[in-house]
Amino acid sequence: MKIINKLLILLLAFSLNGCSDFLEPDSLSTFDTEHIFSNVDDARKATNAIYTQFSTDGFTTRLSTNMQANTDIEVHGSDPALSHSKPNIEIEMLTPVSSNSDIQKAWDSGYKAIRDCNIVIDGIKNSGNLESSDPSIRANMYQFLGEAYTIRAYWYSMLIASFGDIPFSIQAPRSDVEFNLAKTDRNVILSAVIKDMIDVEDKMKWADELPYGIEQVSREFTMGMIARIALQRGGYFLKPDMTMDRKSDFLDYYTIARDYTKKLIALKDRELPMDFAQIFKNETQFVVAKNSDVLFEIPFAKGEGDIGYNVGIQVAQGKSPVGYTTGGYAIPASYYYSFDPKDIRRDVTCGLYKRDANYETQIVGINAFAQGKWSREFITPAPGPTTTKGTGINFPLMRYSDVLLMNAEAENELNGPTAAAKESLSRVRRRAFSSDDWSTKVEQYVANVSASKQTFFDAIVNERAWEFGGEFIRRFELIRWGNYSAVIAKTVADLKKLGDEGADLNAIRPDYVYWKRNPDGTLKIYSTDTRAIPIDATSWTRSPWLSGLKSTSGVDGYANFISWYWINYKDPVRYIMPIPESAITASQGVLKNDGYGYN
């Protein structure tokens, strides 16, 4: 039973979410916090409530997905000639206004979650149970405290990546607490939440000791979050004057990232499961694996979550037994062709088919590759023909392969491509290729990219793309690396190069592809890597491929989407959004949108 299912019942009794603005509730609570946190059972129920904002619209289709485009992997755009009145289009085109309703939803969800965490933290710390003579009570209370610190840190990390400097609230709301807070430097906030997690992680429980496993925040996820936020704190950020900066103490935070990934590897190592596709199929089939790749996944209840709706294989309305999707996010062909053809992650991550109104497979166009890791086709039992949103498919916030690659990146930044850094990278690549190819695709490849600190860093940038495509963490990485605009410029150039190949009679990659359906209804493509023509070509369907990237009516002779999606992603990319109007009004003049061109 998912933890979120219990929350739906819990919230009927415990209301933590009624509020008039993002920091001040109508009343402190509708229950006695002193009583609730005096015993483990009720404290557990109260702690469960800090997960509820993951199921709100401000997170599911806003902060976790819509607001993480556009990158070199996850894209969703619109013709700039069209109206930009839609909130999501404003955000994707980097032209949002403070009245944007999506921004308000994301801001409100974030600060409601932070407030709920503050209530739990305050209740536990004031309960006296952290000093209990009963070791079981102490252990449980420290676990709950760790969950609250980690979820609060996660939301602050997300809000900072979207809004920059923001109010830093760490107190439970009471009548004597000032809730009109000014902005705090984002680096101060990140440093503080990292310390919170460091102080508690060694008192937390591993996922295999928890009743809901990876559907609860565990010690390993907290250690991973220490490393992730440390890399964010040690990375680049956009200042209000539209220049990129990095604090002089950045190596201190790379050291934290290296030390905590190393610590996790030493204390709770695990083999990466070799079936890459099954990691994500587990989430569509509600299988929760422990001591495997996923460290924490959001436990969406059925009726909640949009994975398999706006993210995943497209399924048209009609005869589908599993409902239908929007399939809103595409993968650019440049990303698909950046993979080694033998990399098993390519065909898992990049969905080259869709289901039509007859529920038959069709090939997609060159500009419509789907995020292929999740598909509602695999939901069991089938959810029904009229279902859309609320698939209940869990969404991973961190995998162990992320820990390995953060370890490799941090070690390289500190000491260059050491044996430890190379082994962490190699472990991820061994899963990506058949063992028959390890000598060339792993050992030789890693040796080649280890020629220098820079070449190894470049390899990490690529490997993270191939490993985490469609999981919506790329934007955070491009921000902290300070290469957002450069990566986007390369993406546009690569797409145009592919279009040129489609028009070149001597090119290797196909201008058209041949495809047909297998007897089981799945799609078979003859080749996407060469211009091979099947001997029995008449039994195959021929469809445009790279030739679809050229257009006589397009900008510079290329398909219009190549210019549309990233038209405003210039150096530096204005990834910061304005604080919502509602929050500015509620702050009574304390907050304002200054800088980033929002003055």
C-alpha cells in the first residue's frame, strides 16, 4: 500500500494545508501538536503529511516537468508567432509574467510543503522524544526528523532553481512568528539545508528498514540529496544583473558531494540492475524494489500524478484500453543520435512509436520522439479507455546511478580522473552495454575520456544525459555547470547538421526509414542508423526521417521547431522566473521582483 493512499485518509483528520498566503496559515493547525508528537504512531501520521504537496498540480505538471523544459533532452515549445498567453508557453519561452498562474501554483505548493515540514520539525524537536530513554522511540523520531529535513531541502532546492533568492522560512507558523520574510541569499539557504541533512543522516534508517521502502525518504536518499544540493551550491547561478557567478568556496561543496557519495557507496553499495527498461516498467506496474537503482520515488496514489499522461509514450483517444495521453514532451533527434547505437538506454529512453486511435502502433515523426521510459500501456490492470491524468505511476527523484556519477564528477573536479572516478563512471556504462562490448565501450572509452580533467568532465556531461533522459533533472545540471546556452546552441547546430545529412545523397544516416508491425503489434524499424533498404521493401512502410528536419518554408530552410523551441535560450539563459504577484501582495511590500529583466 502506497504511503500516499494513507495520506488521503490522514488529511481528513489532520489539516496542515489551509492558508491565506504561502507562509501564514489561517490557524496554526486543527490538532494539538504537543499531543501528536508525544507518541510515535501519531508522529508518523503527521510526518506522512509532508509528502502531500507532491500530488498537487503545482508539482506534478508544473515544477517537476513543465518548468524543467527546455533543454537538450526534454523539449516542449510553440511557434513564437502564436499567442504566449498560455502559462506554460510563457515559461518555456522564458517570457513569464508575475501573474502567471502556473508560477503561483508552483510557489504555493513549495511553501506549503516547507511549512508542513517546519511543523513536523518543530513538533519533534520540542517533544523531548529525541532524548527518550527508549531507543526505539529515539530511532523513529530521528527518522521522521530526517524525512522532514530532506523534503524541506528538496523543495528549497527546486524553488531556488526557479526563483533565485527567496524567503527562508524555518519556523512552524505561530501567532508570534513573523511570516513576511525578505529574500535570503540562495547560497545561505542551500548551505543551511545541507547542514540540516548532514546533522541527521546517520540517525536515519535505510530503505530496507522502512515499511514503504523507497516510497519513503530514507538514509540513502538523504545522503544522495546532500551530494546533489552540495553540487548545486558549488555550481554556477544567475544573478539579478544577468551575469553568471560561482562562489569562491565551491570546492568545499564538491568535497561534501564526493565524501557523501563515497560514504554511501561504502555503507550501502548495490549492483545496478542490468535490465534498464525494467526500472521504469516497475513504476508503471506498481512494483517497489529495495536495494536496487531507485533510492526514492514519489509514491503517487492511483488518481494522482501525470507520468504516463504528459510524460511518456503517446496514446490517442479511441479504442485504447488504457486511456489516452497528451504526450507533451519530446526528445530531439540530436539527443537520440548522440547515443552509441549499441547503448541499450537509447531505445528505452527515446520512444519512436505512438498508439493511434485504433490502438495500433505508428512510427512518430523526427520531431516527435517521446520520453520512452514510461508508458501507460504497461499499467496493470489496464486503467480503462476514458482515463487520462492521475495514472498513479511513481516518479523517481534519485537513482543510485546518480550517486555514482556525482561521485565521479566531484572526484574529478577535486583530483582529476582518478581510479575512483573512472570506476564510478565505468559502473554506469557496464549496465549500458552488453558484456561483449565492455572492452571497447567501457574500458577503452573510459581510458580515452580520462586524458584530462576537462575531457572527463565532458564525458560526465554526456553520460548524465544518456542515463537520465526524460527524468527532468537536466535543467538543474546545465544551470550549475554554467553551460546552458552553449549546450542549447550545440543542440540547434546538431539538428541542422542532421537535416543537412537528410538532404545529402552520400550521407550514412537515413533520410527515410522503413517500418512495420510485428505479429504482437509492436513496432519494428528496419534501421535508424543507416540508409539500408529491406529486400522485401514492399512489405514495409516508408516514412520521412532526417528529411523531415528540412523545410522550404522554415527558418533558414530547416523545420521551424528547431528555431521555435530554443529561440530565447541565449547566453545567459534567463531560467529565473518572477515571484508570483499573489506572494508580492501578501508580503505587504517586503518582496518585489527586482532584476533579471523583471523590474
